[in-house]
Amino acid sequence: MEDLVIVRGIVLKHSPTGDYDWVVTIFTSDRGKITAFARSARKPGSKLGGCVEPFCFGTFKLFASKTSYTIVEADIDNFFEGFRQNLEAAFYGTYLLELASYYTRENSEDVELLNLLYISLKALLNENIPNRLVRCIYELRTLAIEGEYPGIPQGRNLLEATQYSMDYIVKSPLEKLYSFTVKDEVLAQLIAVTDEYRKRFIDRPLKSLEMLEGI
């Protein structure tokens, strides 16, 4: 027996399956990461065709069977079309999606991480905030949300402004998270710290990171 399910979330990735279908990974607010089929979505004129692309954020109506989900309708609030005109931001955005996919689990509510992902993608399209800073903020706050943040590293001779920035990143309300910028020397230290933490806590290579480091 199939049940109708309505979820809010963002498409993390999709891949072709069968002749005309997509298999879609959606990060949802109350069910974590789920996989769903978008039947015939690769056919010309399909009503789902543009709604199951990576970055699409909105409401998805699904049929839930014992073994799978099937997308019936999608009402998209934000397609993040700005990434089509900004290739660098798109690379950064893809990395944020992959990192979210690494942390979120199926049937695990993670509203704060989903909200962080959404505002971080919007920040990448804000020309007043460097993409490298968005990446640092996203990585540090994700560690804090997931309970893995180890605190400010000791013995690194970090600038006071760097330590203040790290403390602000992990403690400030999400709506104020992207309300500041930093000087180049502070950003360089934040990048060094997040690189160190990523190598410590991420146990597998991230394909999007390899692409990001190549631009």
C-alpha cells in the first residue's frame, strides 16, 4: 500500500536510471536524506524535469511504498538559477551539497543543517561575501551542529580576530551568520583551520572538493 508524503527539502543530486527516469537524492527537514524516483522526468516537457535538478529547494509530494519513494509533484521555491551564471559559486555550491550529503542520514531529522545549507547557498550568490569565507563558515558551523566541533586549536598563534570569528561562527543565530567579512590574513587562517578539521573528521575523498581546488 502506498502513502502520500509531503516533505520540504533541497535536491542534493540526481542520476539517470532507466530510459527516462531520474533517481533523486533530497535532503528533507524531517526525514533526513531520502532517495526518490522521478518517473519520465527526462522526457521533453515533463512537469518534473526542471524540479529535480541539484539546488532545487521546495515542497515535494511523494508516494511512499515499502521500498521506495516516487515524486508525484514538486513546488519549487528557489531554483538557485544564479549558479548558472556564476560557475565558481556553482562549484562551491556543489561542494556544500556533497558535504550535507555526507552528514545527513535517512530518517534523521536535521532541520538546522538544512537551514544552514539553504542560507549558505544564498550567501554564495552575495557578491559582498567571498566564497572562500562562505565555505569556512559552512564547514565550521556544520561541525558544531553535528557535535564534532573541537574548539579553537591551541598552539597555532591565531590572530585574535580569527579566534573571535570562529567563536561567532559556531554560536551566532543562523540569520546573522553571513553578516560579516574578514581581512585576508584572518581568512587565510580560517581556511587553514577548516582544512585541518576536514582532514580529521571527513573519512573519505569528496569529489566536488577536487573540482573546487582545480579552479
